[in-house]
Amino acid sequence: MQGTSSRPPTERPSSPTLTAMSLAGQIGCVVPAIILAAVLGGLWLDRHLDTGRWLTLGLLLASLPLSIFLTFRLAMRTAQEMNRMLQTSGTVKSTAPEGEEETNDEH
């Protein structure tokens, strides 16, 4: 007996909870990395250019909008992925009240 299975490996289905946890992990790594890079880069530039702490402060302030933008992009991408998962699993229901059809007519 060789002990190997003839069945192909199956992929584990992704769940919305795992996707949300993945988003939290990505944000938890990306944002501190950007801020740390800004601080370390600013300190290095300040030391070599003899500018006091101005470049560190400037890079740190510039890293904040970048972190917010990347957080937004990650969240939107994850929301689209979760929506796609829910649609393919058939768990998305219509938001129209019962007995009414959804229409795209503008009044």
C-alpha cells in the first residue's frame, strides 16, 4: 500500500468572515509599514541633509493620507470580493419590499 489518495485536493471555500479577517490583517500590516517607512526615511534624510526634524515631520504627515487612501482601496476591494462570494452562493436577497419588483426607473 502506497498510502496516497487518488482524490484531487479540494479548495476550501472562502467565507465572508475569513475575508474580513484578511482585510484586517492587510490593513494592520500596510498602515504601520507606511508610517514606519516615513519615519525612518525622514530620520535618515534629516540626518544626511541636516534639516532638523522637518523632513521626518513632513513625510509622516504625507503618509497619513496615503494610509487612509490605501485603507479605503483595500476595503472596497474586499467588499467587492465579499459581494461576489455572496452572489455566487445565492445568499443575496432582494432589498425590495415583498410583493414589489425592483426597477431602475427614475421618477
